Amino acid sequence: MLSWIKRVSAFKPHRGALRIAFVYAAAGVLWITFSDQAIARFISTRALAEWIATVKGYGYVAVTSVLLYVAIWRLHAQHRLTQAHLQRSERAYRTMFNDNPNPMLVYDPHTLRFLEVNRAAIAKYGYTRDEFLALTLRDIRPPEAQAQFQRDLDASKHFSDFLVAGPVPHQTKQHVVLNMEVTISTLRMQSRDVQLMMAQDISLRVQAERELLESRRQLKEAQRIAGFGSWSVEHDSGALTFSSQMYQLLGIDVDAQTWTMQTLFQFVHPDDRAALQKGYDDAWRGQPLQIELRLLRASGDIHYVLMRGEQVARADRARQLMGTILDVDERKRYEKKLQDSERQYRQLIDNLPEAVMIYGDGKVIFANPVAATLFGATTPDQLLGFNVEDFIATPSKTAARSRLEWLQGGVDRTDSHFRERLLRKLDGEIFAAEVAARSTMMNGAHCIQVLVRDISDQKKSQQDLRQANERLLHLSTHMLEAAEDERRHLSRELHDDLGQSLTFIKMTAAWLRKRLQHDELSERITQVHVAAGEALEKVRNLALALRPAQLDGLGLKAAMEDHLHKYCDGSGVDYAARLEDLQPRPDPDIETAVFRIFQEAVTNIFRHSGASFIEIELARRDGVIELRVVDDGRGFDVEEAFARGANLGLHTMRERAQQLRGEVRVHSVVGAGTEMSVTIPEQVL
């Protein structure tokens, strides 16, 4: 019963059907009323009246049936037309829904569950239709946007039929976040209200807007860093507008007042206002504006700027001046410092005691007074314009080219080390010089700065010193050879003559002692015998010291071993000797020199080092005789010993080696011992 009542209460009759029913009822009531009154007035016979009433009833039923049929047929035809129109409209709207290039999604406003989606939504979000119908509007929002989604959902309850919002973050099936602009409208579908959301992907537009904002921010920051700003002036109003950089250059805060060129003139240095006015007037005549100005900042200091501009035509044909303003204060101050520095540099160069020339493209573009004097010019200007090759003394163009490349620094155009070169004066005189070249800047161009020292006198002094050293070395060699000959002679004299005499005295004393039995004479003869023996031993030792017999007879190794036995045995100094038996034997001069150096080294160790161990090595390697003597003594300062000349033995060892084109190297550390190495080539010139 309740369901029937609800069905009846929910029944809504069709408006056309009500109209037909109303017309039919009205017509029936009128027909019955007026026809019965007419029969009653004009028909008096009851039977006839009943018969007419019956015919009238049948006729009414027939006529009304025909009329009802016509009316219902027309209503049904209209209904069929309406249904066909609705079907066509539904197909058209469904086609429009499915073929729309933008995603369209229909969802229940209460449960937020999707009811229908078009192909564009499937393609954009990556879900199938069935997957979509299992999702809700919340599911296509990224997790980080859920809080914002709830706020948007609460706000959407207050709109009536239409809502546009964006950008709204949506998430695809592949978790790609898209920026969407959504349009939500309410419509009725299947007897209930639903919401249709049309989404448009504006990710590229949002990215472009972000990039535009970032570009503007970077431009503004670049203008701030570079001291670069922009300005424009309207011709009709005279209004001046400029970027915030201009306020920074003026040292004032951004304000909202209307600026004009006359307002700007108040901040321009009085000496620059006339030039600015002329440039401003010429710009309106079509000429470009470019002028350096001094701005009077609010703090009272002066700031240099470069103002550029020109006239432009806008789309509305209004005349306008547009331009830029560049902060050149630092550059101007740097240029002033550079000019001061260049002036000081020129003064310094002019006062240098060395010749200085600067080359650009192979030509002299600067020379100081010393250079003019050095190359035989009366003034520095006389050297300007000369080619680099004009000052190089060389026998061939190839050599000149190579020296020119060196003078200009080669690839890196720099050689700051002084090198000896032969140069030519203006009169052709050749002189020796030391030259150093390095890259430099002059008038904004890369140049080569050359320093020249005249070393002619120095070279002559070196030549004289070298000749003196050669004479001294020759004299020293002669003296050593003479001394060695004298030693050899003395050794033979002592051994042969004095030794034989002492031997005779000793033998005679022995003979007399045997034959004389007198006690006093026997004792005296014994004393003579002992004294003769001691003298003979001393003469023998002296002869060996002057010229060891083993050196001439057995060679260098035997002489060195005998010398070590005599010096080290019983002295408390241990030694280790690795001595090679040099066969075939070296030149006698080499043997003598090596032995004498060895003798001097051992003597110095015993006299000065306080060593407890000596290591000696003698070897022949690749035609070179090598001697090495190492001790663990107290050591000494080698440079100081050679410089003060106190140790004659060191100089003698070095001279002996140099006479034979050899070398003596001494390395010593105070408190850590000494190492001496000698190398003498066997091929003596």
C-alpha cells in the first residue's frame, strides 16, 4: 500500500495528456448538458426523445472516439519525433564526449566515483575504462596533494552549476604528475545529478610560465649584478619609467611618483646636463642616444653611467624613446687607475738601469732611454718602427727567423729567463747581451716586452778569467808533475844512495862488534849499529811515502792495500776495501793521481774526522776509473771548506782530477760522515 501511495505521489502526468483529457471532459459535459436541454425543449414524445438521446450518445461516442484517436495519434507521433530527436542528441553528445580531445570524466558528486570517461581521458591518464570506473576522483590526485584536494572539495560545495580551477595536480597511472585546468559542471544523467569534469593539460603552459618567471628573475638579477637597467619615455605624456636598477644607481628607494626627464635632470651632474638635453632632443629627431653621465647619488657621491636609447614606434603608433642604462662607475675608476699605473710604469721603465723595448707586430713601439743609448740612438723615438730582425746579428735568414721566434717567446710568447744573444747596434756594431722576453699588454693589444743587458765587458772579463784559470791549471799541472818527478827522484836517491850508505854503516858496525871485545868500544859500536838500523828504516819509509814501490811494481790495488795496512792496523779504525785489480793497468799518470787522492783522503780522515770505520771502493766502469771513500766521522761544511781555502788537500785532490779531465765530488753532513767520489776517464787527451 505504501509503495503504491509512493508511486502515485511520484506520478507526474504528461502536460499534453492532461490537456486532451480536459478538453474531452469539457466537451462531453457541454454536449450532454446542451443536447439534453434541446431535446427536452423541442421533443415532447418520450419515446422519440429517448431514441434521439440514444442516437446522440452513440454519435458522441463515435465522434469523440475519432477525435481521441486523432489526438492520441498526433501525440504519439510527436512523442516518437521527440524520442528520435533525443536519441540523435544523445548520439551527438556521446560522440562529442568520446571524441573531445580533452579528457572528460563524469563522476558522482557524493561518492566521487567515476561513472563515465572519454577516450582522451583514457589516453592521458593511462587507465582503461574499467580501471577508471573502479576509481574515485581522489585517486587521480598525487599523495602530496591530498590535503589540497580536500580543501578544493570543500570549496566546490559552494558553487552552483559551473566551476573553473587550475592548475590542479593530477597523477597518471605511471605516477606522472600533470598540471591540469579543470572545468566542472553539473548535469542530469539517468534521473540523477552528476558532475562533468573536463580537464586540459596545461603542464607546458605552467612550465613556460615558470620559465618566464625564472627568466625575469634571472634578468633582474643579471641587471643587478651587471649594473644594467632599462628606461622608456612617452612622447605625449613625457612620463619616464625605468627598472629598479635605476633606483639603485641613484641610491634612492622605489617610489610611485611620476618621473620625467626633468626629474632625472636633478640627479645629473650640472656639467653633464647640457649634453644630456642635446642627446635627448636629437633622439626625438631619430638619432641614437649614447652618452656617459655622472649621477649625483642621494648619498652625495658621484656615479658614472652609460645611457643609450633610440626612438621606437609602438603598435598604437605612439612615439616612445626606449633604451638602457649601464653602470660604468667601476670601469671608469679602473681606467683612471690604469692610466695612473701606466704613467707610473713608464716612469719606472724610463728610470730602469736596463734597456727595455716593447714590440708589437714585430715593430718597436716603445723604448726607454737606456735602450736608445745601448743601440746607438740619440733618443728613444729613433728606435720606434724598426723591425725586430734589424737588431739581431745572425749569418742567415733561417737563423734570424728562429731567433726572432725565440725573442717573441715562441708558442707561448714568453721566455722570462735571460739568455745570451748577439745583437746589432744601429751602426752595425755587434755586441753580446743577455735578453729576456715576456708577454705584456699595451694600449689593449698583446705585445712583447724585452729586457736587454750589455754583457760585452762581462764576457771579456770572463774570457780573461778563463784564460787565467787555464794558465793557472797548466802551471799547477806542471808543478804537480815536477813535484811528482822530484818525489820519484828523492825516493830513488834515498833508496839507492843513502839507503846503501846506511846499510854499509850498519854492516860495518856489526863486523866491528864481532871482532872488538873491549866493553866500552863494543857498547859504542852497538849504539852505532842500532842508530844505523833506525836511520835505514826511516829512510826506507820516507822513500816509500815519496813513491811506493808497489805502485810502480804491482799496481794501484797493491799500493792502496799496503797503505791501508800501515795506517789502519793497530790504529783502532776498521776498514772495508773492495779494490778491483785493474788489468790492463791504467796510464801511470792516472794511477799516480788516484793513489795520491786516496792518500790525501785517508790522511784527512785520520787527522780531522775522528772516524771509526772507512769504506773504500775502486772499480773500472765503461772506461772510467772510479774511486769512492766513505767514513763515519764528524763531517764538515764542504762549501765553506772550499770557499775559505783552508783545506789545501781538498784543492789538491780536485786539481789532480781536473788535470786528467776528471772530477772530485765531496758530500758531507755535519755529524753524519763524509763521502768522496772520484771519476777519471782513461782516455787522456
